[in-house]
Amino acid sequence: MTAGAVEPDEDMPAPPARPTVRVGAPTERRNPLSVDLDLMSTRDVLTVINEADRRVPAAVAAVLDEIATTVDLAVAALRGGHRVHYFGAGTSGRLGVLDAAELAPTFNSPRHWFCSHLAGGPDAMWRAVEDAEDDERGGAVEAASCVRAGDLVVGLAASGRTPYVLGALASARAKGASTVLLCANPEAEAARSVDVFIGVDTGPEVVTGSTRMKAGTAQKLVLNTFSTAVMVRLGRVYSNLMIDMVATNAKLRGRMISILVEATGCSEQVCQQALAAADGDLKTALVSLVSGAEVDAARAALARSADQVRGALALLAS
């Protein structure tokens, strides 16, 4: 024994062995195109990463049917007064938090519509929380506490096997919620235990097992596609214009005027006057300008059509 070392106490029990799992998902396999990455020039490293990233949009395109089914489930849930939940761990969970957080300022959606749940809690947004993703019971308990029948629960797990996520999905399904698993492993066994399986085939990562790369990019694209389509289906977009945005700064207030100009063909001055007459409500000003109706009539038509611009315009046209 070296000097100063502490001799182990033979009577002290050894700490319990921590579980080890070897994951066989495609994201854990070695990418032959990036072997000896550490020996490449900086420019070559960037080229390898960029060429690998090009695979992601095509992989997402291959699962558009499954995403469409998920969109329809979400729209039905939200129209029925229910909610959409994201459950994830690590990068996957953080992407769910990001997507949910961006919907309210972009589309003025009620904050309770999309709920994000991250293994390890809020602290896990900024640092890795030890063993949080392995807590299957924790995911199940959290889902049981907040998911209700009629909700939609989307599990986010790059490997398709994260215990926290699978626990949440099983608990949610038992509560009568619809369930979706989004992962980068088309071979995931859990595909058989959810209503919709979205397995994006992004293949091995440039840095083996680093699912913050292609797998994370794919999840970001799918979530963007999914939640944006949900908002379009719910009437929070007119043509391709954001008509439910919250104008919280000078840039966004200017964007409201630009949207009215684009949508109506009216001058900036006329649009500013219409927006002022509508007390800053973009939808009311838009319906008033397009239909030629007074502001009060436009507001009433929106109320009768569940705040849908197309519906309000149809009412006023008839």
C-alpha cells in the first residue's frame, strides 16, 4: 500500500453495483464514414458532420404519414379540451421543453395546451441529472399525476428504450391517453406498445452514441413539423401568416402591420388604423379589412366561429 493510503475496512459493505446496459440502437453503432475523425483537419471534420446531417431531412420525410396521424390526434385532443404532453430525457427532453415553450409566443396558444416533462426536473435543462433517465417508476408516477383520458402523450427517446419515457407512456396509456413514441431507432421494441410509432432512421452518429447530433436534429425537425401543423389545423395561421402572435416588442408590433398589409393588400396607414380600431387585435383587424365589415361585426363573427378567421369571413360573406 502506498504511503498515505487508507486501508479498506473489511467490515464496511461495498457500495451496490450500478446497473449497466449496452444499447443496440442504430445510434450506438459506429459510423464508418467518421473513423479517425480526430486525425482529420478542421475543415474535413466539418465536412463529415455536414454530409451526415444531410441524411436527416430525408429520414424525416419517410415518416410524414406517422407525423400526420399524430397531428390529427393532437388536434382532436385540443379541440376536446385535452392536452398534449412531451416526456423525454437528456437532449430529447430538452427539445420537448423548447418546442412547448415556443408555441405560446409564436401562436398565442394557451400555455396549458402543450406540457413538457423532463427526466430530472427543471435542473436537467442545464446539467445532466444522474440516473434520471433510468427512473421508469418516476416517469410513470409523473404521467399518472397529470395525464388524463383524452390527452395525447408523446415520448421522446433517441434510442427508443429510455425507461423514464417508457414508464410515462405505459402509465398514460393506462389512463386512457393516446400515446406516441418518437425515436431514432426504427427497430425499437416499444413500437408495439404505443398508438403511433415514429422511428426516424438517422443511422449511426458521427461521434458514436452522441444523439445530440443527427438524432437530436431529427427530433427537432419532427417536433417543429408536428406542432406547427397542429397550429395550422387549429386556425392559428391564415394563409402562411402568423395571425395569433403576441406583439411583445417593437419588432413584433411592426410585424403585425406587415401581416395585415400582406394579407389584405391595404396600405400601411389603413392597416394601422384598422389595428387601432380593433384595440390591437390582429384577427379582428384582419377580418374587418378582408370582409369590409365594421370592427364590432368582425369581432362578433370571430366569436361565433371559435376565433377562426376563415370561419368568420364565411359568416360575413353569407
